[in-house]
Amino acid sequence: MGMQSLANWEMFLPPDGYSGVTSIRDTDFNGVISVMLNCKHFDNLMSFSIAPMSVSPCLLTKARDIGKAVRHSPSCEVTDSDLNDYFNTLETLLKDSKTLANDSSAQNAVSKLNLLRNENTISLAEMSHLLKDAHEILGKAENITKERKAQMEIYMEQLKTKLDEHAETLKANITEHANACTIESKRLFNEHANTCTEGSKRNISEYALTCTEESKINLTEHVNTLAKKSIQDIQGAISSKKESDYENEVEDFVRRLKQHYNLTMSHVSISTLLPSGDEFLYKIYTAHAICRIVESNGDNKTENPITTNKEILCRGEHEKPHKRIFLQGEAGMGKTTFACKLVLDWCNPGGALSSISKTFGDANTLQEYKLVLLITLRDSVCERDVANMIKEQIIDMVYTDTERNGAYGMLNKIMQQEMCLVVQDGLDEWKDPQGKLAQPIMLSCYSQCTVLTTTRPWKLTDERIRQSQIDSLFELKGVSDPYELCKSLLDSFGCNTLNELKQYVTKNRLHALLFSPMLLSLIVSSWVDGTRLTGSLCDIYTVLIDGLFKKGVKISAFLFSHH
């Protein structure tokens, strides 16, 4: 139907949830229906009138409503009557006489719908497969149970051995003390009995009784002391094991997290014109220009340049960590790249990423945090809770289904007890699904956590974000040395034309644009392609946008030819 040939796919998509979607391969059912409703290209391809805003909805609108009804059903159930209406609507749409009735893919979909409509039982083979899977899962559970039972028996045997040792020691001490008391009492009694008068005998009897009572008291105190020591030793052993288990689980969590970050964040795109082209971050990274924003009561703004991570994360002479930090910057200034570099510095404190520039090279500052958790807010537009975002974007990516509940519990424990850094990237791309909050929910029990939020400046004008909720505000103004980044990009393209590029930039007065990494990469990539930008700023943007459209057309043509 020519859907791949649309040059500007994003123009026809819904405003929320489709950032970065540029082709049908990346678009879900709801997005495809929206494109067909909004693009006039499809008006003549259907036998009915396409009217997305009409009082009487067309078949496309009904099909889109089916998707919404199924996705947002609170009970995950549908009545037989509604299900039959859904099947009829989708089948009528796919059999539309104008185009789809002659499309083999559409008719194949109709066949699958009919199979799905009539399917109400599970075959013997499917049941056998399900029973086999259940048997394997029960076998794994039995093995885990046996292993835990063996560990518990070993631990109980160790406790029994320790108690037996204490009991033997206690018995020996009691016997020794009793013997000593008895011998001494007997000797004194015989000595006085042989030499003393009746009065002396009476004194001897009183002394013997006194000695016996003292012996009982001393013996009782000694037994109590040994018993308390035994209890303390047992409690200490249990506490030590719990602490050791916790440290081992935290170590495993950190190892998995760093491995995930190194795999997913070590490469960055080198140009918007080349979305699939990327390069190692440490090869093209250039230090950012960041200033601390200090506002007085008269709305006068002071900008203080900073060059270290510590200046962002800490405050005061005692270097007390900030709790709520905001980093603002216009589009294309490198906020996401800076957030990724921060995370990778935490993962690799002694690696190349932490020492490639003279600024923000103090990766050791980040080691004070047990965890650094980066969440991309545009990827969690349906969530309100930071913990759920971390679960969706990180826990589900590094743990298997059977491990996730335990990992989520461990994450909550770490965030409540340890210093953690949570990086929220792109607050301006997130909106509360309920329309009540300006920021995602960060539970108060995570009092040890520092939250660093990146956003465009306009988002901070929201009156719901109060000054008291901002401990420190910074502004990212782009790169500190544009030509250093130009050289790195030219090296990635295999070009050695930096001097010619400098002359070209000076001649056409493009230097002011180079501080934006996005525009800089566009200028360099267009230079490599042979496109020369001259004239007004409007003309420059026109040429750059035209280049992006041409890239999109080439990609669409390639997809269409392989369809």
C-alpha cells in the first residue's frame, strides 16, 4: 500500500509514545492506523470515507478503538459478544474491496483471524509440551530445595558442634569449681574440729554453710555468664552470615549492572544523518561546557563554570552530596551523552573514559555511590514511579523471569540503605499519565539517593517544580572545544580535512553553531558528503532538513524494494 514510501513518517503519528519512530518496522498497530487516518495518501485506497474526527467513526477508527480496549482492559477479559464484534470489524477492514481484498498479506491475516476465532481447545501436542515444561520447572525447584536443605543441615550441624563445645567447657568448669570448694571446706572443717571447743565447732558449721551458699552463688553466676556468651556467639554467627549474604548479592547486582551499561552505552551516534552509524564514546567524546546557575531574589542570574563531577554532585566545605540536581540544556547540546559518560565513568573508574579530558575526569567521585541507575524518561511515559521505571528498564534487562522478584527486593533494600545516584534523562519528554505531577515519584524511604535530572529549560518553568525542590541547577552549553570534536568525527569518517573545514566554517560564519554537538555533527557529516552550507541560518537549517529527508527516502525505498 506504499506505507514505506512516506518521507516524514513521524508527522502522522500520535504526539505521545512515538519519539524516534521513523518507519513502519518500528511502529505498532495503533501507530499504523493513526498514519492511515492522518495521511491523505490513503483517502483513495479505501472504499469508505476516512474521517478520524467524524461523529460516526470509520472502520479505521473502530479498529484503533479495538486495540485501545484490549490494551487498557482492567480485568484482561472480553465478552463473547465484544470479541465477535472485534473479529467482524477487523475482517471487514481487511476485506475492503478497494485495495485490501486483492492484497495477499491482508487475506493471509483474514485466514489467521478465522483460525483464531474458531480456536477453543488445546491440542494434545500442546498439552504434552506444557506438561513437559511444568515437569522441568518442578525438577529445577526440587534441585534448588535440596541444595537449600543441604546448606541448612550443614549450618545446623555447625551450631550443634559449637553448642556441644560450650557445654563440655561449662561442665568441666563446674566440676573443677565444685571440687575446689569441697576440698577446701573439708580441710578447714577437720582442722577446726580437732583443735577447737564446742564454740569453735559451731563457728566451723556456720562457716561451712556460708561457704556452701557462696559456692552456689558463684556457680550460678558462672553458668549464667557462659550461657550469655553462648547466645551472643550464636547471634553473632547468624548476623555475620546475613551480612555476608547481603554483600554477595549486592556485588552480583553491581556486576550485572555494569556489564549491562558497558554493552548498551559504550557507543553513540556520530550524526543524525547517519542514525545507524555509531562510534565508541571514548573515541569522540569532548568535554562539555557546564555552568552552575545561581539566582538571586532580583532574578539576577550568575553563571559559574565547573569542571569536575564533584562540583555537580556535592556542596559545601564538607562535600555533602546534593539530593536533587537539575541539568538543563537546549535540544542537541549533549545532555544524554553527558549522562551516559557519567554512568560509564562509574563502571570504569580507571578506564579510558575517565581520563580522556582535563575536565570531568574525577571518576573516583562516582565510586562513593553503590549504584548509578540511568532511566530514560521518554521510554517510561506510562509509569509514574521511579522504582517501576528502574524495574522495567534495568531489572527486566539483566535478570531472568525467575530472578526478577528477588532482584527487585534487593534493589529496594540497597536504595534504602546505600548511597545511590539515580539519573533521570529527559524530564521534558515525560508527562504524568494522570496529569497531576511534574516529576516522577521518588519514595521518601530512598533518603540515601541523589537524583540528577536532565531537561530542557522550559520544563523548569512549570510552577509545580518549586525552588525548594532544586538543590542545585546547572546549564549545559554544548562542548568546550568544538574543533576537538570536529577532528574526532572526521577521524571516524576517515577524513583528514580539519584545516579545510576550519576555513569553510570561518568563511560561512558557522562557528556559533559548532557549540551544539547535534548541529556540529550535521555540519561535519554534510561536509564529508560534499554538501556546503552557505547563506542565512534559515538556509542552513533548510539544507540540513533536506538532507535528513533524503536519507529517509533512501531508507524507505530500500525497505520497499525488499518488501
